Amino acid sequence: MKIKVDRGRCTGIGICESVAPDYFEVGDDGGLVLLREHIDDPQRAEVEDAVRACPALALSIVED
Amino acid sequence: MPVPIHPRPFTTDKDISSAEFWARSFVEREETFGWLRKNAPVSWHPPLQTPELLPEVHGEPGFWAVVRAEDVAFVSRNHEMFSSDSKKHGRSVMFRPTDPSLVPSPTFLTMDPPEHTRYRRIMSAGFTPKAVNRLRGLIEQRAARIVDRVMGAGEIDFVTEVSAKLPMMTVADLVGVPEELVETFAEAGDRFVGADDPEINGGTDRTQFAMQQIRVLREIGLDLVRHRRTHPTDDIATALAQAEFDGKPLSDDDIQSAMLLLSVAGNDTTKQTTSHSVVQLWKHPDQKAWLTEDFDGRIAASIEEFIRHASPVVEFARTATQDLELGGQEILAGDKVVVFYASANRDEEVFDEPHRFDLRRTPVPHYGFGGGGVHFCLGNGIAKAQLRALFSNILTKLPDMRVGEPEMLQSEFIHGIRHLPVVIPN
């Protein structure tokens, strides 16, 4: 499973970072950096929470 | 630009437009919103009654009330269909009708993408989780000082002595206002927001009073931005100083607008959530104890419930850009559509026992920061950091504070507490 970012929708709000900081980091320029694309099983729930929490609906999880 | 008038019948007999309705309490008004959520999720109403502004002058024929969480989210996320552009549509994003000839200098609050994106991006780097973390130490220091000051103070107004203090100081810190000007800046922001209140304007003309405060914020903002052009750091004043559109820097009016936007958006919201949560924790001592027991483990989720329950921003408005169907109703291009976040925050489809203050709720997908989409509250991280700092201090340093009856703010925009008498024993 991996994370997909819709760059057209993402505005660097950073809720994802607050929920799953191992995977998401909003840089000092305000842009999102995806730290890891592939999701480790034990962190699956956390990443799903982050994806769901995105107010811009910019995140999704896709099969490899 | 004239607003198209589409005469049509009001779709319910429920009144959410009169001054009398909005003078009632939140709980009483919620009864009506509860009925609407169940029976008429999208409904057409007369414009908000504005004794100070004649309907012939504002020209608004009415508005659609969107009261269900799902629909509030839909409207919020679909900015192409529901526009915030005040220039294009000749009306602001406020529920309250405004005089179309008095259009204030726009901020990104009243813009659509792509313009919205460009303006918001100027400031957005100052609000990322990392930026909030950099400010955290200072926020915590200020919160500690504010609470320390009232320890053993006896009978005080919690709103003026605590809740109101931190938000504007934090705005000042975000902007980069030098320490010696923070109090002046903060006071001007508070007075600007409270300009309608005779207690605050001292009985003077509210427009003159508001303009005085705008002048203070403008002067401090412009001076600082000018300074930052040659002495940049990582504050918002620097971001404003360095911003360029088509090779041109921001105008003085743009900078003033930014100061005002931050002063309004960053002020009342956090202040009200603080006061409301103090009241709720007093009413639910078991939950106060539960939170205190494991503050670090429980505060993050609790803050979400603080915001949901307080719901400080009651609503905002949009303008439909096309004919569309929502909630079984035909909305026409040009119609005003009002999304009631406070109603979404009490939507029984989303929240069990929605009226209940319940810190154990999880998750809390509230609408306190809006319904999502590009206008999602930029300050959400800063607000949460302030609430965390304040309540850490309040719970540990004021454990025996006794809370009296709140005096509520009468407003159709802000769900607020004007005064909160408390007793802080020695």
C-alpha cells in the first residue's frame, strides 16, 4: 500500500503531519514533503487516520 | 454588480432571520437548527434582519441555510460551485448583509483560487506544524505568565483577565511585532473586534472607534514590514515584505488587510473556545479530573471536543456560481448559501448525543475550522497550541477556581462569552 498526494489539492495545512509525522512533513516553504511513500503494516491505521483527516481531500491510499 | 433577484417562497415557517431569534441562547436556537436538520436540510429564508442597514440598500433577497454536516462539507469543499469572491459577487462571506458600496480591502478570506491560493501562500509557511512548534515555547511562556498573574486573585472576569490575553499576543508574535509594541498591537486588535460593544468603545461612535484601531494596526504593520525588507527573519512580516505578484510587492492596503484578517480570525475564536471550555469543565468536574489525570495523553483529543462544543464561528456564507441541486432544493446561480458550522457540530448523524460535552469522544470530526476545502482554517495549529498551553496552566495552577454564570455575547456570527465571573481562591 502506498500514499498518493494530489498536489493540486494539497495546500500544506499539515494535519497529516500532526497525525503521522513519520510519513508527512510540511516544509518551511509551506509545501508537503512525503517522507515515505510505502506504508508499514503496523502504522497502517495511523496513516489511514491522516488520509481521512486531510481537510483538502488531497490524500489517498493506493495498491502498489 | 447587481445581485440577481430571484423571488421565491420561503420553504419553511422557521425563523432564523430575525434579530429576536439571534438574541436567544445557543441552546434555544439549536432547537430550530435541529428541526431544520431533520425536516428541511436546505431551506430558503429572508435575509438576516439588519436594523442598521435597509434591505433596499443591501439588496439581498434571502439565503439558503445549509445545516447538515454532510452538506456543510460539500459546500465548503466545492469552491468552484460555492464562491467566496466578494468582488465578483458584490457581497462578502458574512451571513450579515453588508452595504455593497462599503467593500473593505479584500483578503484571501474573500477570494477564490487561483487568487486565494497566491495570497494564502504568502502567510501559510508561518502556520505549518513546524512553524507552530517553533513558536510553542513563546506561547507557553506567555500562557504561564497570564495564568500566574491571576493566581489567588479572588473574584475576576476570566474573559478579560485570561481568555482575551493570549490570542492577540500570539498574533503579534506570529507577525513579529517587537516586544515593546505587543501590548499596543494586542489592545488595538481586541478593541477592533469588540468595536460594537459599548463597554469597549466607551459609548463613542463605533465606526470612528474601529478606524482608530485600524490605524494603529496599519501603522505597526507597515513599519514592521518596511523594516523586514532589509532585516528579514522568519516571521509573517517578512513573508509580507518579500511577497511579490507579477514583480510587484504588496500594497500598503494589502498589508493592512492582512493585519486585520489575522486580528479578527486569530482573536475571538481562540478566546471564545477558552472561555466556553472553562465553563464546560466546571459543569463536568469528572471530565476535568479525567483530563488532569493524564493531561499529555488526553489533551489533544480533548481540544478537538473543546472546539466542537464551543463552535465559536457560527457560520460563513458563499455565493452559488451555477444552478444546482442540494438537499432536494434548486439553488440558483447568484444565491447566497450560508453554511452553519455550529449546526454541523451538533449533527446527530455524526455525533452521538451531540449536545453533550464529552472529552472521551473519538474521533471528533468537527466543523470548528470550517467544512474543509481550500479555506480550512489556516490558524488551526496555532489555536490548538494556545489552548494546550492555557489549559495546562489553568488545570495545574487554578485547580480550585470556581466558575460563575457566563454573560453571553449577542451575535449571529460568534458564539461567545462576554464576561465570565470566577473566583480564584488563595
